[in-house]
Amino acid sequence: MNQDLNRVKHDLETMQKAMGLDLSLGREWIQWMKRDKWLSLWWCLPGLILIASTLIPFDNSVRHLGLVAAQWTGILTAAAMLAITVLCLRKTSSQDGRPESLLREYKRVNGLTAQGAWFSVALFGQLALYFIWIKQHQISFGAFWSGLFIFMGSTCLVTALTSRAWLLLGWALPFLAYGLFETLLPGAAGISGIPLGIMFIAVALSFSIIHVFQIRALEIQHHGAH
């Protein structure tokens, strides 16, 4: 137990030294992080939309405003994801008294730095090559869909471990679990709403759990510094 705590303290101290922080600045993060710790639960909303669209019987032969129910589900899910992304970014980057050091850390984790921009370029390049490879070899949709989430999950996992941006594990673990689960479904030719919805709920819970552990680690660090 002590070894684990010492390792957590060492990671935080390394991060603080790299960012030019001292303990007093790190201590100021705690109250703001506590305000944000349940913000990620909004990611349950796309999951609930997908699960509800599967459980509620809709007639996909009937069009509403030119679209069937399945198409409206996709639009609502995408709109919810976009709205939540904007909400979370605006909340965590708002100039409402948050320490500048915490704002810089949130920007680093969310890829809103020069380094993050280059990572995004590399990621989109890899995705483009993945789509080209899928089309060239005529891979089935089920294999493509599973591979996409395994690829995204493994990328987030490696990035989280190398950059110590632990919140990325909130994407990595649910993505990998969902992608691997999809490979176990026999003859999966389409997207099942319930597993995908559960994945979004797992993302929301993972983010919140990681956030709580980070707050606890900071509290332990500063308690030990007194």
C-alpha cells in the first residue's frame, strides 16, 4: 500500500516539476477538481439514447421529417456527444478563478496544445490508412467496427501511459472492452444499440472514477507534505 502511495506521489511530483508547479499551486487544484468530478456523467446521455432506441419498438418503415427512427437515433446521439464535448471543454477551461496551472493541465489532457494538435494529425492519418486498408481488402462491417474501437482504445491506452494523462483511460478501457466484446458476437453484421450504449455509460463512469482517484491522490500528497 505504501509503495502504491509513494508511486502516486512520485508521479504527481514529476508532473508538477515538469509544469513548473509547487505544492501550493497543486493544492489549489483540489477544490476545482471536486467541482468537476461528476461533470463527465453527462456522457451517460448518448448511451441512454442508444439503449432506449433499442428497447423501445419503433417502426423503421415510417419516416418522420424524411428520416426513419434509426436515423434520428444517430442524429440525436451525435448531437448529444457534440453538446457534451462543448459543455465539458467550456466548463473546464473557463476563466472562473481556476488556477492557470490547472487550465494548462486540462488543455494538455484534452489535446488542446501544440503537442496535442500533432497527435490529432497523426491519429487522423492512421484512421485514414485504416479506412483505406479496410476498403482495399473488403473487410466485413462487423470486423471493421470492432477493429475501429480496438484501434482507438489501444491508441488512447498508449497515450495515457506515455504522457501520464490518466483521464484518457476513461476512453481507452471502455473502447477496448467494447471492441473485444463485438468480436465475440457471432455473425455481427450491424451495430447493436445496447452494447454501444453501455460503452458510453462505462466511459462516463470511468472518467468520474479516475477523477475521484486523482483528487484523493492530491489530498494524500498534500496531507503528507504538512
